Amino acid sequence: MRGRTPAPRPQPTIIEHFAKEFAKFLNNVQNNEVDILGSFLIENEWDKYEKDAKDVIESLELAGFMIVPKVPSDEMVAAADQTLSKGMMASASRGYISAVWGAMLNGWLESRNANLILDIFSMALARASNPSSRRDSSMFDASFQRFRKQSQDILAGLEKTGLAVVPDEPAPVMIAAGVAETAEHRSRTNQQIGADPTYIAKIYENMLVARPK
């Protein structure tokens, strides 16, 4: 009906996101938003790269990385600290936890060396572009670096959708950012626990466990 807001499209899973990125680059799609043929190729070819997408996620996890939303889900907020998610602090816990989480992610994104992440993406694109290399490891060499630009685009696209690749343990810069953020959210409840690095690290680890998968 006229004037009715269309229903939002469901968010793709992380596997679907990577598979569609592979379909885009390996089919030489230049602009999937305005190119009708490009959109058709991506939507109809992405499932061919589902195995490659799963390999990317597995490789990231083996290297010590996880993919998380920049804005934490309700489940992540609740898991961060059970004492905050219940009782009198329940209504305020989202703002506090989200602020600490956001500060930690920003600290990581602003200081990280993304080379290992980009290498993982590049290797996956190399395998997907030459399936025979899966069976013959001798074919795998430094030539995967030719996909560096595409890997940078994939990482940028992932972050543009509201996701981030983060370490499975908080880096020192993340702990420092989380501790500093608590100074902006002081209350009688958190003033003792908020500046404790061990507590901040535990919040992060609990939220990773509860992340959408």
C-alpha cells in the first residue's frame, strides 16, 4: 500500500556475508548496488562459496579472532555481568556495558595491525579462485597476496555493516580503553568495580561467548 514502510530485509548471517563477498569479487562484479547483473550474480552464486566462507571464519578463530557486532545484542549485554543485568541496575546496564564495549572495540580498531586478518581473507580468495589448490598444497604460495586489495575491501565492507574482527582475548589497549570509559559512567554501583582491569576483561570475555553466531 502507498505510504507503507517496506519490511526491513533480514540481516545476512556472517557466512552469507563472506560468501556474497566472494561471489562479488570472483565474478568480477564492480558495483552490486546499481548493477542489476551484478546483483543477480551475487544473489544466485553466493552459495557456491559457502564452504570458503566457513573456512574464513574457522581460520580467523584458529588465529585468535572472532567476528562481533559493534553494537552489542541484548544477549551480550545480559551476559556481560549478571549482577548489572538484574535488579535496580538493569535499565542502566545497557548504556554502561555498551559504552565500555564500544570503547574497547574502538581502541582495538584504531591500534590494530590488520595484516594477519587480510592474509586470511587473501588466502581464502586464492583458494576459492582455484579450487584445485585445496587438493594440492604445493600450488599455494605467496601469490595469494594478489588479492590484497579485495581483502581490504572485504574487511571495510564487513565493518560498514556493523561488524568487527576482534581478538578472542582483550588486548592491553582494549583494557585501557574500557577502564578509561568507566570514568564517564560513574555510579555508586560501578565506581569500585569499573576501573578494575580484571573486571573489564571479564566483561569482554563474557560478551564474546554470547555473541551472535
